[in-house]
Amino acid sequence: MDDWLTKRARQTPQKLALVIGARRWTYGELDTAVAHLAAHLHHRGVRPGNRVAALLPNSFTYVCLIHALPRLGAILVPLNTRLTPVELQWQLDHVGARWLVTENDELRIMNCERLIVNETWSVEEPLFTIHNSQLTIHNLQSIIFTSGTSGQPKGAMLTYANHYHSALASAERLGVQENDLWLSVLPLYHVGGLAVIFRCCLYGTTISLHPRFDLDTINHDLDTNPITLISLVPTMLRRLLQSRTHWPATLRLILLGGAAAPAELIAQANALPRKWSMVNEKPLAIDNWPLTIDRSPPLVAPTYGLTEAAGQVATALPVEAARKPGTAGKPLRGITVKIVDEQGNELPPGTYGEIVVSGPTVMAGYFNQKQETENKNHEASGAQLSVGNGQSSIHTGDIGYLDAAGDLFVVQRRSDLIVSGGENVYPAEVEAALKRHPAVAEACVVGVPDAEWGQRVAAMVVTQGEVTAVDLLTFLRQHLAGYKVPRQILFVNELPLTASGKIARQQVLEEIVKRKYIVK
């Protein structure tokens, strides 16, 4: 098949595709830039099946790379820019990445050739025709690392079919308008950010891409351009609400995911009035401007999703979410959500159990994990994948229930998983890093509720030598990304245990919550 950008550029070459600050590209211009980049990568030796890692901020180059790799039959491995070199090396080695695209010319990585970002990539190489393309919708598009509750991160293998079905299902639930302009600030190494790139290309709509979450630039974009959709995590929404007096009248939906969203946060966002502002000056020359929209309904659409299912699984439209606080809504078309007990038996409405997701958006599996079919499960990253009768299901480990109307309520994310500012942190990795310090005998890491971040990472530590919290923080920052480093460390003589001898994590959490100090 042709890649999706090629098809889109043939259909609407003059349609605005991408906006980054003051720069903008039509689909025709983006297609040409991608063709040059594909040529550059081909001449450097990238071939079908190669795993090409990307360590980049949100940028024009990153968007081009996402669209160029399908033309080469190569597989994208997006890497979290906040990881340490040690963490990056492990992930690169795990997937056997042959190439690393980065703008960091000081990064030292072994067993992988670096391709340093250069602005001339998009123009210097002559175009070429790719012959005998074997690209199909079932080809692997990416390997995205996802956090869980134990062990190392796992690489979720997503196909083009996963993204395609996710895009169609999302469009049906959220709607698509010809003049949609989607403000995207989620990192492109997250499935939520990557999904917007493919969705807008398939829909023929426009992305306003931000390199990072910066309040001033995002507020300026909202106030000066006809933004219709924006994707946020609760921490981002909270900060926006602290800085705004109104929403732009063009905004029709806030897609809120990545972590549990308090009902009061959604209510506060919906209560903010909407007003016309500088958008009347038509700065982006959007066709058929101005839009005619109803400015009275609520805006926030809470969503439940996961990397292993290509993003959105269930989404409540704003009116439904306002009427039924706490719901994540009904599953999207083609996706089935069941609640099961520990034996896998389906539970009736209103009963707490594990959330199981099935459908065409469910990943092909975890990279380098032995795949067992015929309804046999394997454990990975706190979730379990089962394949049988042509139907893939993911046992998420998340706890929730369906009400009588079929709406999903998520009670608790994967039992020990910490979600801080939209980033997943799994305690086992932080605990292992702590125990590498010679003065640490035992450690338990938990997520403490936090009004701004959703949760903050905290640790209870048993020592076997002289050490301070500052010593441990200095040590951890050499091994872990900043968002994984505890903000609170409590030293104790022994960890509390359950009757069965396991660490009593709830008691650890309660003890830490009593302490008010935070280390920096």
C-alpha cells in the first residue's frame, strides 16, 4: 500500500498540514520534505525491517521521520527524551536498533549508528522511487516502550492497522470537521502524540505542534489561532486553568487522558467561559473561516487508553462526562471492554474487576517476548496479552467497572503503577536503582496523591550504612530520568509487611503521606 501521507498529498496538496510556531507546511510541501528525508535515510543505509530509534523533541524533523520510515519499510522506536544514557542504551540494545536519529552530538551510544539531525535533510538529497514496496497495513509501524509494575520497560509493537482502526474509531467518537486544527503538545514518543500525527494525516486536517508544554506559547496559540481540539493530561489542564480566564470560542473539545482526572478539575474546565478573540483575524487562512459552533456545551472529554491499544480505548463526550462524573465513557467502535475476576470470568455491571480490552487496536505483542497463542497468556509490563480465534485481548491489570449503561469507570490504574504528570513510573525500577546504593538494604516506592502532578514518587528506605536523602537523590539522578526520582524519602528501621510476608504498600503510603517534607 502507499503510505498515508502520499495518499493525502495527492488528494489535498494545498491543505494546511502542519504548524510549528510561525512556520507552516501544506500536505504537498510536507510530502516533498519527507521524500527528501527518505532518500537521505536510504542513502545512509536504512533498509526494510531496520529499527530506527528517535531521540528528538517534537519538531518538523520528527514529523518527517514518522512519515519517511514507512516508505523505507523501517520501524520507528521513539525514545523518551528524559531518559538517562544508561536507560537509553538498554532500550536500544533491547530492540536491536541499528540507527539513532538525534540532535545530541554529545550522546555516547554503543552498537548503534547516530544520525545527527540537520536542517538540510529535507532539501539536500535527490528524490528517488522506492521499488517493490512490501508495505501493508499489517506491517509493524513502531515499538513503543511502556512502563509496568515490574521488570524493565516492554516494547509494545504497534502495526499500521492498530493506528488505522484507532483513528477511525476516534473520528467516529469525537467527530471530524474540515477545518479542525489540533493543538498537540504531547511528546511524539508517547502514543498519544504519535496518534495525532497519523489521525490528522488520515483525516486531512491540521496539527499545531508544540515542542514542549510552555504556558505562554500554548496560551498564545489558543488566543490567536482557531484551535478546535487539544490533547492534554490533567497536570497540563490544571496549569492552563491557573493561567486563563476563558477558552477560545473555536475550541470544541479537550481530550483529557494519560492519568485519572478529578471530577472537580473537569467541572472547573467546563465552567470557564468561551469568548471570541484575535481568531477573527484569520491568521492561519483556514478555509471557510469563521467556524459556526455552539459555544455553550462543556468541553472536556475524558478518555481511558493505553499504549498497548494504540491510545484511546473508551472516551466520554463532554456532555456525557459532565452528566456522569468519573466516567471514561463507552468503548470506541470495534473495541470491547470487559470486567473480569481473577479467574477471567466476566463480571456483571457495577462490580469491580480487571479491565480487559479486545479489538483491532490491540498491539501485536511485546518485542522479544515469546508470543503464546490459542488463548494462552504471558505476563509483561503488568499486562497480559492473549491471542485466539483472530481476536487480540489485553488484560490491563487496571481495576474498574462498567455501569448498567455500559460506561467504563476506572477505579485504579495498574496496581502499583505511578502516573506523575502523565508519565508512567513503575516502582520496581526505582526500587532496584535505590538498592544499587551500598547504604540501602530495602526500599519500597509508592505514588503519593498530588494536586498538581496527580501523583508524586515517594520512597521508604531501610539503610545499612550512613546516607542522607540528598546522597540518594544525587545517586538516583545518575541512573533515572528526573520524573522517576522520589520527591519524598522516609528512612525507617524496617518495612511494614502483610501477614503473608509481602511489603504492605498501602501502609507505606499512609506513613509517607503523614510526612509533609519534600526533597528536591
